[in-house]
Amino acid sequence: MLGSTHGTLTTDSRLARVIACGEQRPGPVVHDRVDDLDVSGRPLYADVPDLTRFFRPESVAVIGASDAEGRPNTGITRQLLAWAERVGARVHPVHPTRPSVFGIPCAASVADLPSGQIDLAVLLVADPLPVVEELADAKVKFAVAFASGFAETGEAGAEAQRRLAEAVRRSGLRLLGPNTNLNAFEHFREDLTGPAIALITQSGHQGRPVFSLQELGIRLSHWAPTGNEADLETADFLSWFAERPEVGAIACYVEGLKDGRAFLLAADRAARRKVPVVAVKVGRTEAGALTAASHTGKLTGADDVVDAAMRQFGVVRVDGLDELQDTAALLARARAPLADGVAVYSISGGTGAHVADLATAAGLRLPRLPEAKQAELHQWIPEYLSVANPVDNGGHPVGDRRGRKILDALLADPSIGVLICPITGPFPPLSDKLVTDLVAVAEETDKLVCVVWGSPVGTEPAYRETLLGSSRVATFRTVGNCLTAVRAWLGHHAFVSDYRSPFDEAPRLPSPSFRKAEALMRPGRQLSEHAAKQLLRAYGIRVPREQLVTSAAAAVRAAAQVGYPVVMKASGAQIAHKTELGLVKIGLTSASQVRDAYRELTDIARYEGVPLDGVLVCQMVEQGVEMVVGMTHDDLFGPTVTAGLGGVLVEVLHDAAVRVPPFGEEQARAMLAELRGRALLDGVRGRPPADRDALVEVVLRVQRMALELGDHIAELDINPLMVLPRGQGAVALDALVVCR
């Protein structure tokens, strides 16, 4: 692993930008009003609980304490006593029939505890509900409920958890659990220095690999095992940890989010403070989602929405616990990069080429070293070996003074910010001398030095003593984890370097369009295409020239005014897929065709039993790229905005990107960059580039609709949105709106 006693330089967009010559964080995030709400009435800033007395209480009550051998509560009581001694807390055992527990006088009930003097109550009882109500009278600040049998067990358990949560809300205390464990009261090593990792897990066992990093010299400061989150949730701990000066990174294992909005507000707070957040989020597959639900009793959310929401706010999502520990360790302790170029340096040409391939595929930049730098390296490396990057030293130069000179020369190149040295296995004395030089050079550079120790044994002195004994070298056991961590480290610093919170810019008041749009809503019903386009027009989204008519003669007059060729479509609130029913006619070029089309469309509608509000006579728009832009509701995050390839391609390719409002222009453009078919917007087969700016503007206007009309609209689909050649805009050719 790696170490650095340096933090990262941070600023906050709502505070005066104070940049000291040292690497410091600003004070807590401050807002003009802590109750700021957006236009839909949702909070814009995280409400951060003060958890100081939870993790460092002065007094702890243990309800159900025991010293009877062989009883489960006895082992827990013993561990709590040891923990309380470490943190300097006084323990108050509570048991109705015991005068003392482990020699400490025992209170018979919660009512016998000193009122207002208990910071934390640990509930070793099967049913915490009655005790919670008693704790309220004793003015206890925090409680922990270990009991299981709640939302993780099904509907009956979920109802029991609801009653418990309601009792907690009435009581005024804050509760961890139920279905949690003792991880918050583990023995954290206090002999380790440097920025620490704070850990949040919904499954205690899944946090063990990160907690074990202490044995490799990586500091852990806190562990929050949130369990079922009847009250305190992941977002609460995330917000509080982000304010702790000792926390260099936050590692999370998340099975289900209790409140998507709260999580994003907490992630936003961490991004403002430039504190990296690394998360494993269960639920990428249907099987994983079902298992997570059975474990914690919470929604996992549509995974593509979760993924996009995390990226929006800089949360680094990884898949494995090994990736979680390695990435969190690097992000916690590595200094900010001086450059984003990566140099791969190895004893073996084959090793270097392999790692270079993997690094490039991972999205890392391996700049070709300048000719002058290559000539310098060839002073110590034979001419027949490649030193352009990756750099192959052939082996022997690392065994003498040349080894250090090569490392110094590589790190002196201004384009190189990261040196990755894969050592596939021990090969003394070469590997031992190489490791010694790497540790020495890491102490003297501000650039990141990574070593991949590939030996499966892991007991070699070069690894156990030299590498793990260094606070400056980032040591990994696999190339994959190394590249994942380095990519996350570079990405995090690029993200936070100019981070501006979208919540600061979110609208507080409705736009002038809102009242006009609100009048078009039909609760519980679908709007006709004509009404849907009126809604789009109200928000400044361009639609074709068109008229709604109710006779063949009116259709002919409308076609003349719109201009041939025209498209004619049946318009009605119960029509979802007009093409399949034959309710669309395109390319009409004469009055006779328009008359015939009107009669045919109305005949089909009568035959299908579809009521119409009329027939649309529309301008025909042909040249452009068909896209889809829309909004829908996610169970966790509320309104979401989607953009992708439109027309029939949306159903065939499913090529779409999603974002959770609020977001700005940068994120709207990032959505388009994620599409597999994005090259269509650049122009292919001689077609001109599409008007990306106009497409981005439509995405942002739909987002405004999502923010203002999220409580009114269940689903909105603009498909196709015809994006015209650059400078000509975009036109919504069809739209579907379903009201809530």
C-alpha cells in the first residue's frame, strides 16, 4: 500500500477561496440558509448530524448487559467495556436482576440512568421498540440496535421496522440499526499516521478487507455498520466523515440506498470538500439486486441510474472488495498529481508491453518519451531495448548504480506523473535492489510511484519489509487493481479541481413556463401529441410547423400554410404507438393526398376504437440525426433525464445515457459522449455534423421540466428529436407525455 502524510489542497465554491501554501482543507461547508429548497421543494444541502458523541461518547449505557459465562450478551458486554476504556467513556450496565456486571454497579432499568447524561445506549435486547421510548425520557443522544428480524425478513419485519423508525423520530435520539453489529466498536490502531480511511458498510463482514488494511500500515479512523438504516443511514455518515480533518477517503459497501437524494447531497458535500468517496454498490445484476433486498430490505434502484448518479458527484464505483481497499488507500494518501502521464517501467520487455496494453485499455495516458529523454535513458539501458514508454531496462541495470539514475530520469520528465513498476515475481538480487531504489526515489519525489508485487507468496522481505515499510510507495498485488486505483486517483483530482455543485445553481423558483405547462396537465392521463407539443413549446423546445384539424378541407388548408411536403398524424390521448396502428402518413405532396390521408386516418381510428382530438398536419423534417430525450421517475432518485439514439434505434440498441437533476451543461455533454453511437452526431458517410449545442439545450430544458413538473409528469418521451446540421437547431417531431 502507500502512504503520504500530505492531504490535498481543497476549496469550496460557497466559501472564500483560501489557498494556503500547505495542503489544507477548508472549514465546514456553510450555506446562507440551511433549509434551502429547490423548485420542487426538495432540499439542496445535506443536513449533517453531529456524530461526535456516537464515536467518542463520554458515557455509554449497555441495556441487557451480562457477565454470565456462555451468554452471547456477555461477550458483547466485554468488548464494549474494552472499547469504552480505549475511548475514555464511562459504562452504565442496565439489567433488571443483576446488582452488578463485571464489578460495575448495574441500573435496574433505563429510568434509573442519570437523565441527560448518557451519550450512547447499546441495546442488547430482542425488541428495541419499548426501550427506545424509555430512552427518550432519559434524553439519550444515540442508540445502537443489534436485533434482527426487521425489513430484511419481509413485509411483517418491514412493518416492525417502520414502527421502530417512527418511535425513533418521536424520541429525538438517533439510532444505528437495527440488524447491525459491533464494527463501530472495533480496536482501531492509534500508532498509524497520515490521512485515514473512514468505512461505511451495510454488511459488517464485507468491511473486513478494508479494516484489515491497518495490518499493512494504512490508518482507519471510523467504521459505521449501518445495517437496516431505520434512522441513521449511509448519507449521514458520509456527510459527517467528509467534514473530519483526519479522513483522507471514505470507503463504502452499499447494498441499498435508503434515500437517493440524501446520498447525492452527501456526495456533493464530499465533492465540495474534495474528499474522495469509493463505493461498492450491489445490484448490477437482477440476482444481486434481489439478494441485496433480502439482506437489507431496501430498494437497490435501477443500476444504470445509480451508476450515473455516482459519476455525477464524483463517487468512484468499484466492483470488488479488493478494489475497494486498494483504491481507497491510494486516494486517501496520495498527493495530487503533477501530470496525468503514466510511465511503465520493468525488468522484462514482455511484462512492460503487457501492462502498457492494460493501462491503455483502462484509459490511462502513456505519453511517448521525447527523443532527448530516450537518449538519456540509453546511457544506462542497451540501445536495442525500447525506452519510448513502456521502458524495458533488460534486467541488469537495476543491479547497480544505473537503476537509480533511470528512475530519476523517468520521474524528471514533466509529462510523467505516475511511475508504475510491475515486478512479476521475486528475482533476487535484481528485484530486491529495484525495490530499494523505488522506495528511495519515492521519498524524494512528489510524483506517484506504484509497484505491483506479483508474487503469490507475499512473504518475501522485499515485499513485507521494504515495500510495506514505505509510507510513500503505493504497493499492489495485481496489475488490475493498480490500474483501477490510478485511474480513480487521476479522475478524482480532475473532477474536484473545478467542481461546482449543481445544487448551488438549481432553480429555487418556477420559470415563467411553469404555470402555462401546469394548465396542460391531466392527472393520471396521457396527453395527446398536440398537447404534448404545446408543453414542449412552453419550455422553449422547438416543434415542427403544424396545425390540428378536424376536417379534410381544413387539412388541405393547413397543408398549404405549413408547406409541402407534409406529415399527417392522428392525435389523441390514448394513442401511444401511432406507426404500428397505421396512424402516420409521410411525404404527402398534394391536396388530394392530404384529403385521402385524412379520411384513412380517421377511418382507422374509428375501427381501432381510438378517440381523436383531431389530425395533425405537420412540416416534414428529413435531414438530421434522430435522437431521443426524455424523463422518467426512479424509485430512489426521483425524476431522471435520458438522452440516446432515437427512432427505432432506441428499442434495438438501447444506447442511452441518464442523469439525475440538477446538472449543468458539462454533464449534458458528458451524456452524449457516453453514447456508443455518438459518432453519428459528428457526421458520417458525408453527412454534416449535427447541432450538438441544440441537442444539449434540449436536454437542459427537459431537465428544467423534470425539476418543475416532476410531481406532475410520470413519463416524457421526445422521440424522435431530429437534430439538424450544425447551427440549424433540433426539432421535436413527436412527443409522449404521461401525467401522474
